[in-house]
Amino acid sequence: MVINMIYMININTEIFLRSVKDLNKLKLLVEVNNWDRPNFSAIARELGVDRRTVKKYYDGDIKKVRKSKKSKIDDFYDIISSLLSAETDQIFYYKSHLYRYLVREKGLDCSRSNFNYYILKHEKFAEYFKPNKKKDAVKSETSFGKQAQFDWKEKLKFSFKSGEEFIFNVGSLILSASRFKYWAICPSTSQAYLFDFLTNVFEALGGVPKEIVIDNASTMMDKARTERSDGKVNPKFQQFADDFGFNIVPCIRARPNTKAKVENPMRVINEIMTYNGLLNNEEELFEKMQEITNEANSRVCQAIGIPPILVFKKEKEHLLPLPNDKICSYYKNTTIHAKVNFLYRSEDSVRAAGTKCRMKREMGHQMSCDILNT
């Protein structure tokens, strides 16, 4: 005869929870042994987390499966990949340059924030735009008509479709209050071109700012301004300033903090390189530079919250009057205009931007306004 005997053994067990990741193991033990549900609040206090976090990990509800949704930018994936490849001559210094190029030339229709997210989501695209760390410049606000900031974007090397290379500079003058920008292509940064550029700027704007912030270029400063020295202004440039009635404000060498309003927008000028290898001649290059300038003046400026072109009329009222025509003509180099007439259409660039401005995307509604009465 066989006798079956059952031995009942009590086993004392301690369970240590080192992190919320152990909670799914605890749930298994509770269910197998038909124990009572644990005290989530007590566990949360012990682990130093929220009670809802404990419950989420205990129930295994850690990741929710989301249905992937196709982005409208996916249709541009191959185009973006081609534009950012080593095989193209086109250069995109910033994501904003690529975004505006695709909107302007390829018909992309999406918000800037969605586009940035898309680029950062794709590692090979994000790597192309890996930023260089720079110190933030100190910015100061100025009243209407008081100040403008001048700088050169020098020695941009551009290739045309034919393979011909063209090295040029871009003169930049930005009104500090309205952030209205005047950019023009110039073959040289010599003093003759400097005077010619500034004269055309003043005539196009219809007045002269009370002071101009400059760097320490030799065409303007014989001796650079430093923290210990005021520097020495070039006599010819000082005479030019006296004739037009503005004061000269040189930046401290190696610390151009006061030029923050012009240093940041100068990055937009690099946008011309998105057309590297695509244009046929200097005429087309000028037209694209003019288009980029007009767009920059028509976009909402983060610093002031509205497009510069909508504030320009107010700033123009506070500019100093122009000197007589004889003085203006004296500083215009006729030889320069004979050689680069296709590059220098200073008044046209402002009129084209200022005759009528229609804002759609960034303002949220349409607005139309006359800016210049020329």
C-alpha cells in the first residue's frame, strides 16, 4: 500500500526594490502567490518618485505604441539629402537658410519649427548644421534715427554655372531701431567703394543716422580703439562723416559687443551661398541678393516683433537731412559705377522692398502698406 503525504512548508521571503524597473517582477510574484496589491504610495516614498510612476511601472504601461504619421516634409527628404551632400556646390550655413531656400525654390509649405524638428530628428541632416559655440553679445536699444551699424561681409567666393569664380564683398548698413537692412554687393572694400556705398545708402534711405557704429578697418581707423585707447579715425573718413553730419562710434578691438545688431543679421547674407553653382552671371547674383535683402526686411524680426519694413517709415522721419547734391556727387565714384553698374542698384533695392509689402505667413494675416514715398 502506497501512502501519499503532502508537506506544507512556510517560506519567509524579503523582496528588495532597487528601482522602478523591479516593479514588474513584483507584480509577477503578487499574481502567482495571490497576494494583496502593494501600497504604491509607500513604495513611491521609498524610491523617491511619484505614486503614478510606481503604478505605471507596476502595470507595465511604460511605452505607448504610437502610430507613425507621415510628415509633409518626407516628400522633400531626397531633395534635402542632395542639397546637404558633398556633391553639391551649394552651401547652407544655417537651417534657416535651407528652410527659406526650399520655400522659395521648391515649394515647401510647413512651419519653421516643424522643419527644424525634422532636421534634428535625422542625424545626418543635424550633423551638417552642428553649431559652433559663441559668446552672446551684449545688445543695447536705441531711439529712432540715432544709430546705424556698418560692416563688410568680405571675400565671399562664388562659382557660376560655367565654373567661373567670382570673389565679392557685401556692404551692410542696419538701422538700429527699426532693424531695417541695406545690403549691396561690392567688388572691393577700398575707401572709394566705402564712400560710394554709404552715399548711396543715405540717398536711398532719404537721410543720415546721427551716429554710425564701425569696426577698426584701416579705411576708417588709422589706429584701432582699445579698452585703454580711443583710437584714431582716418582723416578722410572723418571728413566724410563731417560732410554728412554723423558721429563715428568705433568698436573696441576684439570685443565688438556694441555691433550685435549687425553681427547676427550678417549670417543671413551667407544665404546667397545657397545658390553657389546655380547662377549664370553677376546680374543674377545681384537679383538673388536683392531678393534675400527684401525678404529679410519683410520677415518678422525677433528683436522688435514685427517686420523692419513696417517700422522704417517711422525711423526715416528721425534721420538727419542729406547734404547738398554737390557733396553727394563728390563721394560717388563714377568709375566704380561704370564698371559695376549691374551690381549697384542701391535705390532700387530699397524701393523694391518699400513700395508695397504683403505679409502672410509670419504675421498670421495679410497686411499691405506704403513705406517709401519716393
